[in-house]
Amino acid sequence: MAKKKKSKSSDNTIALNRVARHHYFIEDEIEVGIVLEGWEVKSLRAKSLQLKESYVMVKNGELWITGAHISPLNTASTHIKPNPTRTRKLLAHQREIDRLMGMVDRRGYTLVALSAYWSRGRAKIKLGLARGKRHHDKRATEKDRDWQRDKARILKHS
């Protein structure tokens, strides 16, 4: 018997951090794994993750994500007390961690969680190596985005 293939249209995205691209210039992206508890995996399957206020820090040669909110399901086990905003460890190769640590410490970059998604049944988070935008940069980005929208609207009608 042949296995049924899943449709390619299934969406693997769990959550997006749209605010990150507004506040930062993203210069590099890296995919990392995340250490989760059982109830957190079930909640991620239900897409109840919020990355908006999260940030990533390097501590003792390890990556940690703080402020990511995973809402517990109502059907979570009764013998555990879920902590939705606990600090979670991120998994990456040591060489990548060392490179990121050097960029953050010496060059003033920030590590920001951009999105979370499923890859081969495992939860992954895409981190961005970012540099903060100033107020005038945000205005210029917004102006360019508005112009692109207007240009597409004009070309559509002509």
C-alpha cells in the first residue's frame, strides 16, 4: 500500500513577527530549533504562539528566547502548571552561536525571532540578525511600502 502524501498547500507556519521588520533592518537569517515541553508542542500545533514581544539573548554560550508567549490549551494536563512565557532554550551549532555572539557583542546587532514553523515534524524558529531602525528610517520604509501599493493599484487598473 502506498502512503498518502500530504498536500503541498498545508501551511507549516506557526507564527510571524511582523513588527520585527518594522523596527529592525534584518541583515542575516538563521534557522534554530527550540526545546519544548509536551503541552507546548500541542499548543504550537494549534498555532497559539506570539513572538511580538520576544527577544533572543546569548548566555553562557547558549541561545535563549525570552518573552515568547505560548498559550496553554484548555485540555492541557491537570498535574502540571504551564508557564506561558518561560525562557526557552534554542538549539544551534556551536559555530553559529559563536558567530552570532561575536556580532551581537562587538558590532551591536540584535537577535530577533522572525517566525516559527514546522520542518519535518520539528518546531523551528527563524532568527534575524538585526540592526535597529531610527524613526526616519521607519518613515522612509512606510513611504516606500505605500508607493509600491499605489503603483500596483495603478498598474492593475491601466
